[in-house]
Amino acid sequence: MSQSQDVVIRPLTPADYAGWKKLWNAYLTFYESKLEDEVYQHTFLRLSDPEYASMFGYVAEYRGEMVGIANCINHDHGWSLEPVVYLQDLFVDESARKLGLGQALIEAIYAYADQNNKANVYWTTRTTNLTARKLYDRIGKATNFMKYVR
């Protein structure tokens, strides 16, 4: 992606709640999920608090408008001495797709991981999310693990 003056990737701040909530809601709708407003507030407070080391977020702005988000979780890992970063949620509004913002958000998370001594960055997606997987196949490495839940 060629960075232009129109694109800004930056950490999520407490002032970003309205834009973040709109985008996270669109992300959850895409995955056919709904959450109580209390969960939105609680999650946002943790993501946007620089003193809360377990979670962080980034936003993508295009021409001054927030159009993308990345919600991340730092956690220990049993197979490395350093913690890892789980990219839990990545979303770019349809109006800003094909501008390289998803890649720019992931690259910002990679840079964060490198600067903060994290062993790795990982994420999951639906196997049917072919558009996203085209990007992920270019900038990440697919594993042969399946996710199971209780």
C-alpha cells in the first residue's frame, strides 16, 4: 500500500468511541453477532486505555473519517517466553475497501509487536471470508489448525 496524506493509522483513543462503536457494530453484524451495550462500553474502555496492557486497538482514517478498526489482545503463551498478540477483530468499512487499510492496520500491529517484544501476531477468520483471506494469504501464514469452542 502506498501511504498517502489521506490515510492515517493510529492508536485508538478515548475520544474515538462513537466511530469505533459504529464500525465494531458493522463487524459484528457481518459475523451475525449481537452484544449488549455494556459489552461495547467495557471492551472500548479496555482497548482505549494505554494503562491497560492486556488490550489495545488501532483505527484507520481515510480523509479524516474513521473507516477501520483493529482490536487486539496481548497474552502469555505456553510455547514462548514472550507474550503474543491476538488480533481479535479487524474491520474496514465497505466505503474504504480496496485502499490497503486492512493491510496497513495489520502492519501497524506487526510494528507494535516488534517494538514491544511480542513473539507473534495471530488471528482467525471464517473459511468463507475469501476477500479477507486474499489479504491474509499475502501478509501472513495460514496454519492447519481448526478453532473449537465449548
